[in-house]
Amino acid sequence: MKILNDKLAKVLAAKRDELKAIGKEHGDKVVGQIAVEQVLGGARGMVALVCDTSTVPADKGLHIRGIPIGELAERLPEEIYYLLLTGELPDAAAVKEINAEFAQRNKVPSYVFDVLDAMPADSHPMAMLNTAVLVMQRESVFAKRYESGMPKDEYWQAALEDGLNLLARLPGIAAAIYRKRFKKGPRIESNPKLDWGANYAHMLGIDDPKGEFKQLMRLYLVLHCDHGAGNVSACTASTVGSALSDLYYSLSAGLNGLAGPLHGLANQECLKWVTETMEKFGGVPSVAQITKYAEETIAAKRVVPGYGHAVLRVEDPRFTAFVKFGKAHFPEDPVFKTVQNVYQAVPAVLKQHPKIKNPWPNVDAASGSLLCHYGLTEADYYTVLFSVSRALGITAQAVLARGMGLPIFRPSDTTTKKLREAAEKSTTKAG
């Protein structure tokens, strides 16, 4: 990995100097205020993490290293990984090097499959994936080198080794889980001639005579690659990694968070709502029918899955990219048509409720319909796909954190009594 290592060595040296200068010149300055509602609201909006890989402006959506995600939709995941790490898109030689590294490192230890085979047949696919990641901890380069007295300025190199090994193996593990859990037949061997996303699609075994599913997998892996550092999975992985736990520990921890219904599990909740709506109306419902159903859903104090976002206040550009793909390849697919009709109906309904800050669709509102079209209908598996993609961002953030020398994450806390006392004494409002 000479190209990537040489590039990162320069990037990280400059970043360490920059952080030291900021701390020395401005360490005593205040960069934000904390409101009581933030303390009670899960630290929402508090600035407490450094993340250079991506940002999520509320009025624009995901940017990877300053580039809107929509402009990266035609790129390979390998290119995005290089971009996440270095801040620059790679040239052809760098992409070729990363592909070669993935092909060289992708053999999954046999004991991983032994463990998966020993799990109950009805285990959730995410439990299987996270178990597989954690059981491979004995392979950690970082753990071995740390034990032998690795210098701090080499932490990032060992973290990169772990990241590359994990990324190389995750598609094979994830595909094997799909085939075992849903009784699709024996594991399919990796094809070293394929790129990372296409190889994952190949190992899943989805019928793909036109290569469209491989194209969708590339897109899916790019769109879900990263989303700042404050989301549950990234923040959890970062917190665990800040204790110098290796990436096998921290990635597994982060993906356990991704499995929650308020995070990565949301995509299957969206598809469930869409299919239930189709069953209710006996096919593709009209915009008028969906409008009425959405009004009933809100009146019953339930949410319309896939609409709204913790950060965004506009249509998620990742949703836009997925819809563009669907329109190009299967505009008349019933599930996809329903997704489009929901989009025509639901925002107008949500806008009528002042408490709803964002009536627009997020990425989860569309992704399931595309997967369904190609025969990947097992919604319980969708978060595994999400996880393989998000591992790009989590591993990149870990490499950069070790390279920048970020400290252990250790926020303070307070009691309910002290919070009330401080709030009653305060005369300043946030903002």
C-alpha cells in the first residue's frame, strides 16, 4: 500500500501540526453553548467530536470531504475510501493498488465460518455479522503491535492494516451470512477480477444477467459510506477506539449500534410500511389514497418511516440518487412506483404539522424498493448491507483519529438535581 501510505503520512503529519496549533492558540476559547434540551436530548447538536471525513449540512445533505454525495454516486467504493482517508480522489494507480490489496487480504479465517455455523439458525443477520467481526479480533495487527511496544506515531499504520483487512473480508462474510441465514445454498467464492462492490454482489448470488445489481451495490456502498461522527454507529466506534481498542472491537461495537431501529434498522421499517400500504390498497395506491393513509398514521401518533431526519432539513440527496437509479432501470416496478407516490403525498401531509421539522424523505425511504426489485427481499438483511458500507467511514475515521493523536473520549455528566439547579440559575439562552 505504498501510494496510500505515503499520502496518509503527509496528510496526517500536517493534520497533527494543525490540531496542535489550534489547541495552543485557541484552547481556552468557547466554540458553542450547551442548552438543557441538548443535555436531555441525547447530546443532539453538541460539538464534541473532530471528524474530517464528512459533514452533513442541514440544508444540503451529506458531503464527503467537501464533495456533495450526489457528485460521487458514479464512483467506486474504493475511490470513496481513498477520499475519506486522504481528502483527495485517487488516480487510476491508487485505485488499482487498493483493489489489489482487497483481493490479497480477502480470505476469511475458517474459524469464522465455524462460529457462524454454530449459531442458532434463526439468529439475526446483524448478530451474525457482529459476532464474525469480533471473533476475528485475534487477527488484529494493531493489538499485536501495541503489545510489542509500537510507537504512537505508528498507531495509524497498524489501524490502517486492520481497516484494510476488515474491509477486504467483510463482503465475503456478509455474503456468506446471507446465503446461510436465508438458505440460498453454499458460499460463493470471491472473484478477484471484480471490484469491491461488484464482488460483494457476485458472492450474494443474486441473478444479475445485465450487471445492474452490481451497479446498485456499488451505489449502495457509496451512499451509505459515512455520515459524520455523531451518529450512533460512528460515535460508538469512535468512543471504543479512543481507548485504543483495535478496530475489531470498535467496529463490532459501532455496528451493534447500527442494528437499532432508530438507526440502521430504519430501512427495513420503511419497506415494511410500503408493502403494508400496498397490501391495504390491493396494489400500487394512488397519491390520494396514500395522503389519506398518511393522515391517519399521523393522527394515530405513529410516524411514516423514511421521512424526517435528525440533522437534515431538506430532501436527502442519497434518496434522490436512489430514485434516479430506479427511474433509469425499472420505473414501472410496483414497489418503486409506490415509493414515488409516497414521495408525492407524504411531505405535504407532514408540512401541516408545525412540530415536524423535516417533512422530506431520507435515504431509507427508497433503498429497500431497489433491493426488492432484484430479488433481495429479505429485509432483515438490509442492515448488513448498510454495515458493509458504513465500515468504510468507521475504519477511515479510526485511522485518522490514531494518526491525529485524538484523546480518549470522556465527557462529563450531571445529576437531575444539579441540572435543574444550574438551569434555574442561568439567565442565558443558547444560540
